[in-house]
Amino acid sequence: MIDPEKIPSQVRMCSACPKMCRHVCPTFFAWRSDSPTPHGRALLIHQEIKGTRQLDERGIEVLYQCLECAHCLTWCLPEIDIAEIVEHRRTELVKEGRHPAGLTSLVANVVEHHNPFGEAHNARSDWIEVSPKKGKRIAYFTGCTSAYREKEIVESTVKLLDSLGFDIVIPDEWCCGSPLLRTGFIDEALEQARHNVEVLNSLDVEEIVTTCPGCYRVLKQDYASHGLKLNSQVSHLSEFLETKIKDLKTARIEGKVTYHDPCHLGRHMDVYDAPRNVIQKVTGRKVVEMERHADNAMCCGNGAGMRLLFPEKAKAIGNERIRQAMDVGADMVVTACPFCRNMLASQSGDEIRVLDLPELVSLTLEDE
């Protein structure tokens, strides 16, 4: 977590920088303006701290144009995490009652229905079918997007884990809280978190597996930073499958396959090799890398409230990422995040296929 006492010196340094990181900033790509860049956001906070300019409605808008993808951090020699500083200022804006009105429905939905979409909570997992096994008992934390919008990810994951002999438990999960934490609503997020910790700790499982990098970061890192401890190990499915890679088979997959690194899985949690190793095992060949990949990968545009507040800009970023995949002749984009799959699939048209990692791996079961 950011040390508030260090923020003044860090934003001063960032605001005086030559701002080269703007060339990898997805919001600079979308707006083509210096305001929605790491430098622009740091300058706003610096001016507010120095008293030379108050943070007005336009300034607040700029702070909420950040995807918190942390790409700027990979370019920053002093390692100033502007995304974390922006998130910290967002929490203050929420307490001041000055957050964008467009977030109100998101918060209300999570508080009342325990998911950002306002769907009935009892419909979250009642459609998921699992078969009891005698193998290792694991909890599958699906995440809201997979449970309500990208159900193929859940279906493929359950099918895959079942084929590997695991005894799968679907917990009574609420939203992990990531959308609320990233947009500044800490109190509401922690309400969800406390429920999840209580439920997960009550289960007799050896491991918690999730397919959502946002959930993965929150369960593994953010909960602990707020004093909430999970008793079981938390793994992203890509890591979990890598440990079982000898049990995976190769599918008959034609064409070139590229991989899109989700920000929360890659730059936030440093998981790059596991999904690539799994893809190589399943396809029988290495990933065709886009020019921007691993810690230099471009964000899909679907995080930190961007698609809710600025949908057209978010889609433009997603469309650019699809173009980058097509530039290397890819026939298929595989990612490891329901948010990324949702955005990239919406922008891919009929020219390129977009799958999440468990969907790809489950193709080996179809071959059988």
C-alpha cells in the first residue's frame, strides 16, 4: 500500500519528468491528450497539494480515466506507482462525496446484489454442475464476470478440473471487491471481502483457484493488506494448470495462437510464464508473440471503471489490441481473464477468435 507521506515528493518528481511513459499509456492512445497520462494525473495531484490549482470536476474525470494497468511503472526508473497514487486519491474523493456519478449504480449493485451487474445473487452459481470426486478438494472462485457474463469460462474450468480428478467446491462467493477497490470504495469492498474470507475459511479445501486476475490479486494480496487472512493457498488457474502440465494433452488447433497478458495477472502479480507454458503444451507450439507482450503488453481497456465511465474510449483501446494481434498474423487470441476476453471478443468481429485459457485447454477434451 502507498505511503501517503511519500505522495507529495513522488508526484512532484513525476510531474517534472520528460513523460516518455505516455507512449505506452492506453489512455494517451485513446484521448491523444497529455491530460489523461501518468504525467498529467501526477501534475493534477501535485498542483492540488501545492495549492496552485484545486481538483475540479475535469481533474476528477482525468483521475478516473486511468486504467490502473501499471504500464507506466515499467518505464519509470524511480519506480513511482502513479496507478496506486491515483487509486489512493480516488478513495479520498469517495469519502469527500466527489466521485463520478456514473459509479453510483456499480456500488449499489455490489452492495445489494453482490455483483456489479445487478443480477440476482441466487442465480450466481445455481446453474453450475459439479460432480463429487475423491481427489484433491479445491474451491473454485468464479468471479462475477464469469458467473454472469462469460459463463463459457466457468463451464470449461469445471469440465477441465473435473477431468483432472479434482473435487470442486463452488463457494457462496460475493463480488471479490476489486471493482470497488480500484474505484475508491474501500468500505463497501471490505464488506464483500469479509463475507468471502469467512466463507472460504469455513471450507475444507486445500487450495482456492480463480480464473479472474482481478479476483486473484484481491484474494491473494489486497485482502491481506487490509488485515483479512485466507487460510488456503490462492492460485490463478494458469499457475494451477502449470503444476499439472504433464496431465494435459495436445489438441488439434490450426493457425497461429497469440497470448494477451492481463494487467492484473502480469504486471500486478508477475505471472507471465505459466499461461504461455500451458498454451504451448495444449497447442504443441510456442505462442506467437505480439510486439507488445509480457510486461510491455497493452491493456485491453476494460478495467478500473473505464468501460463503465468511458465506453467508447475503452472499446478503442480493445480494438487496438486486436489490431496488434492481427499484425502478427494470429488466428486466435488466448487470454487468462474474463474482463479481457469480454472486451477483446467484442472487438474481434469474425476475423480472429478470442478464447480464455480454460476454453483453450478444454478443447483437448473435445478431441478425445
